[in-house]
Amino acid sequence: MDVLDVTRLQFAVVTIYHYFFVPLSISLAAVAAGLQVAWMRTGDARWRDLTVFVGRLLMVTFAVGVVTGLVQEFQFGMAWSAFARFYGDVFGPTLAVEGMLAFFLEATFLALWHFGWDRLPRPLHLACIGLVAAGTVLSAFIILAANSFMQNPVGYALDPATGRARLTSFTDLMLNKVNLAAFPHTLSGAVMVGGALLLALGVWRRHADPEFGTLARLGAWLTAAGGALTAVTGDHLGKVITQVQPMKMAAAEALYATTTGAPFSLFAVGAPGSDRPSISIEVPKLLSILAKGSPDATVSGIDDLQAQYVQQFGPGSYVPMVPVAFWSFRAMIGVGMLAMAAALGYLWLTRGGRVPHRMLRRALPLIPLLPAAANTLGWIFTETARQPWLAFGLFTVGEGISPGLTRGEAITSLLGFTLVYAVLAVLWLRVVRHLARQPLRAAGDAEPSATAEPAPVY
């Protein structure tokens, strides 16, 4: 591996790790707000207990997400300074706004909410967690706008004197059609991840406290609903990606020849570069439906697109890592569907207060791995199938690396980040396990009912 390969691997490690906590923060904040509304409307202490528990999970997850997010931003100066110089005038405003949201809005109001029990009036206390939930969603929208520029550059102009990209319209940057499609898809995936975590913790602890059974069913509903929304929004995103990056959709099917009524392979084996695989299980015309919404639509193949890009951008290979794109796309869909099926199965088996089989209770605590893997595979597909571009049509990966960066420096930082992140993962898991082992009702007894007057603040 040369310095570019090591640096790309480091960026992948840091980004994937950080994104484990982003969808959890988004979903847990929304769930905590919803549970608190339920408590205030009904006065049922069960909802207050669950609100406190989910809020504690949120605080731990949010803290780790902020720390890893800072490293994510620093990477642009550490290893990708050439790209930062080119793209900084566009990317900088998004990072600045998102940073202000994360540190000033989300962190501030999350602290007010945590310490505000019995100190803030009920509506104001609820507003705090509501602002946290809104902030996580807005933060995600802004960061996705930055990534969407890399998929479909808009709202910029190239400075003829410096050759740098200059932001011309913040509105166009935010309303990039890729962002408008990726945003609901990302939120749907976040619902799945958060729901799966609550389902796992609820199943694990329902024998100790019946309120965890309520949490488990809530998590199962969120996982199932998030899975359905992910499928719908993913279909729309695929059509948008086909418009702006047809090579990505061709690589997702390993489609080398332009085809009308293109099939979608559920499984395929073949030599790289061959027009047809030697073994394939196909759904006729499904790729044309996924890409363009019509069974008779024509989908451009890799060979024709490569020839087109050579004429448009100059000599070079514009074909991404096709096996990675092909299998990550299928694994993303398959793992996500499996998570959704497991949640639906749990809901069916526990209908009417039924208790699921012991084997299922042992397996379900592992369910968060499925939507987390689906999210990760989705980002792997999104980023690797864009290669060799950092910003599509403008800037390649090879041009973006920091000049003078050595292989030894890249390996050292990669090992350092991996070690620190491994420690953080262990700590996060231990804290979450500790929180789940605490009795919910014991914590709830210390809190007043939803209709009680708040204590005076001195």
C-alpha cells in the first residue's frame, strides 16, 4: 500500500467509526422527545422512566460522536490539505454551521435538559430536548449537503486566478438534488439503527423489568418502520444518482455493456470486465426500474461511460472498484431487509403479551449490528463507487492528498486512530451496558409526575 492507499484507509476508518454514532444520536434524541411528550400527556410514569433512560443513552452517544466528529473535520487539514485548499471555500461554511449547531445548540440544550429536571418548567424542559432533536436533524442536513457537493457539484464557480472552487450560492448548495434525496434516506437509516439498539436492550433486560418489554416493542416498530422508509427513499436516491453519476449505478450491477431493460443480479460470478457473468441469478428488467423507473429504460454500461469520460475529462481510468460496488450494494440491501424482518418477527411473536422463544431472546441483542452494517455498506458504496473522484468531475482522489505526507506518517496516524477508537468503543459499550442494568423504576421514583408543579429555582 502506498501513501495514498493508507490515507484512504485512514479516512474510511475514521468516517465509518464516526458514523456509528451519528444515526444513534439523531434517532435517540427524537425518541427521547417523543417519550417525554407521551409522559406529559398521559402522566404515566412508565414513559418518564423510558425518557430518562433513552436520554442517558443519548448523552453517552452524543459525547463520543462529537469527539470522533472533530477528528473527522481535522482530517482535511492533516491528510487532504490539497483538496481542502481547493474545496475549502465551499466546504468551510458547512463545517462552521454544523459545528455551531453541534456545540452551541445541541450540546447546550442537551445539558439544560439533563440538569433541568425539577428546575425548569415542564414546557421549557420539553422544548430543550425538542431543540436537541431538531438540531441533530439540521446538522445532518448540512453535512449531507457538503457530501452531496462531492457527488454532484453545484453552487460554485472556479476562480480563474487560483483554480479554487468558490461558493456562489449557499442555497443551491443546500438544495442540491442529491442532498434532497440523501437526507430522508439517511434519516430513515437512523431510525432503523436507533430502533434496533432499543430493541436489543429491551429484549436483553425485559426479564428484569416489564418496562423494558415496552422499550423492546417500541424499538421493533421503529426498526420496521425505518426499514420500510429506507427502501422507499433509497429507490428515489438511486434514480437521482443515476442522473448525476451513471457510472456508479453501472458499477452496482457490474454492467459493462449499455442495456435496454437491464436485469438486476441477486448473485453473480464472472471474470472482471466481462459483459455477462458465468453464473447469475437475475430479476429481469429490475435494474432499469431501479435506475430510471421504467422496465424498458436504457442503462448506460461501464465501457460506454469510460469512453465518454475519457473524451470529457482526458485520458485515465474512470471505472471504480466494481466488485466492491457490486457486493456492497447487495449486502446493504440484504442486511437491511434482514433487520426489518427480525423486527417484524419479534412484533408478531410478542403480540398479545406473548414471550418469544429463548433462542430468539439470545439472538436479538445482536440485532443493532444489522442496520449499523447496512449504513456502513451504504456509505462504502456511495464513496468507493464515486472513485476516482473526490468531487465528481472536478477533483480526483490522487490530487487531494496532502503534499509531503509520508507513508510512515500515514501508517502512524492510522494505527493511532484505530487504537483510540477501539478504546472508545469498549468504553461506550460498557457504559451502555451499565445504564441498561440499572432498574428503571428506581430512577423514576425520584421524579415527580407530569402534572406536578416544578420545584422553585433559586
